[in-house]
Amino acid sequence: MSDIRANASDVAAGAAEPGFGDFVALLKPRVMSLVVFTALVGMLAAPVALHPIEALAAILFIALGAGASGALNMWWDADIDAVMRRTATRPIPAGRIAPGEALGLGMALSGIAVVMLGLATNWAAAGLLAFTIFFYAVIYTMWLKRWTPQNIVIGGAAGAFPPVIGWMAATGGLAIEPLLMFLVIFMWTPPHFWALALFVKNDYDRAEVPMLTVTHGRRATRAHILVYSAALAPVAVGAAFTGIGGPLYLALAVVLNLLLLRGAWRIWRRDETAAAADGWRVEKRFFRFTLSYLFLHFGAILAEAALRPLAVWPVALWS
């Protein structure tokens, strides 16, 4: 790992003047967009409606918290980012932003996000946001990622908290529904990232990151994808029978989870030689599908929340 850090230092030595886009990239906008969307769904699916101004403020500060986590992650991981092909052009390893600037930005945004969310909504939601930032930046990034092949399993909790934060921002408390949304993301994370790891294994090898593909091989990773997909499907479908579900969600969840299981089964049956020969086509397709899978599940929850007043209206009319 010392060689990796030396490489990162060499890259950073030729620092260029950072642009606005570099600071945006430091916040991991693609990850932030997923955080914002799932937090928004959690907030709008809650039985208590926030004032639109409060809701807008809450989403803004949750987004800032996600961006802070991204900046802290990039600050700590600059050494391994420098030697991974898909991350080498990030602002710190590419020398456009100094590590100290990323650390300062991450810490400042963390403080602003937590305090302002507490003032805008409630301190329970703010406390969970603070814990989420700490979990991602310290528990996952600084500890789990470089220590155990279960890094993405345990660390996946950080990405699963946003809908719970959104729900708590609206209600100030917990319920079975946000916990189910948490579980869907938590159990979705390993097959999603392990599918990626199957076709970027060499990157993790070079960076000495103990992903499951590195420590146990691709065959074991394929089996884990199948097992976690099989565990995820009943949780995702089961959410249809709670307050966030409904017929639309149920129909979509059944179809999506059948497709998930079929994709995981196809990956499990894959031969390494054949996979390499076709450019990891099946694995890449499954990885892209998992992105749509999560978006569509939460989109269906959002649609059910929007349709719920219409479903109640005829009952109220005739009662």
C-alpha cells in the first residue's frame, strides 16, 4: 500500500488549477442523485406531509451530506483511486484538487448539512444524517473497505439510510416502512457492486482492495450474487403489503425480481473463459439492470404515494 500512496503523491505533484466541475465531481454527483431520490421517496411516502419549503430544504441538506461523504471518501481513497483505471481521473489523483482541500470541504459540508437539517426539520433526522456520514467516511471508507471482503455488505448500510432519513425528516420517528426501504437498498448493494467487481477485478487487484473477487475469486462471487439476489427478492416484493406498497408496486416488484433472479442465475452458471471471451457482457448487463431495478422500485413507491389520495377519495365519497 505504501507504493500506492507514493504513486498518488507523484500524480498530485503536478497539480493543475481546479475548476468548478472538479469540486462537483468531488461530491460524487451520481451517488448523490441516488441518495436524493431515495430520501425524497422516503419523505413523500411518509404519512406526515412536510411543508414544501421544509421538504426542499431537507432534500438540499441531505444532498449536501451525501456530497460531504463523497468528498471525505475521495480524500481518504486518493491513493487507491490513482491506480484504478476507472477512478484515476478523479480530481485528487489527477492532481486538480489537493487532498487538504477535499478534507476541508467534506468536513465543512458535513457540519452545515447536519445542523441545517436539524433546524429545518428535526434533530432525529439530523442525528441519523450525521451517523450516515460517519458510517460511510469512517466505518466503510477508512476501515471496512481495506480490511474485509465483506466491505460492501456492511458498508452498504450507508447507502441504505437516506430513505429512513427522509421518512424521519417528515415524521420524527421510525416505522416498518422505512426499515423495509432500508433493507431493499442494503440487500441490493452487494449483488450490484459484486457484478461490477466481476469485470473490474484487475483494478481491485492493483489497488490491493480485498473485494470478494480478489479474496475468494470470481466463482465464489457469482454464488454470493445469486444468494443475495434470492434473499433480496422476497423483501422487495413483501414491501407491497405494507403502507408504502399497493397493486402497482406489487406488479412491478414481481416482474423486476423475476428478472433479477434470472440474471443472477445466468451469472452463477457462467464459465470464466466464456465470460472473458464475450467481454463480460452478461455481467455488465446485470450491473446496469440493478441500477434500473432500484430506481423502478422506489419510483413505484413514489407512484403509490401519489395515487393513495385518489384511492381514498371514492371511499370517503360514499361513506
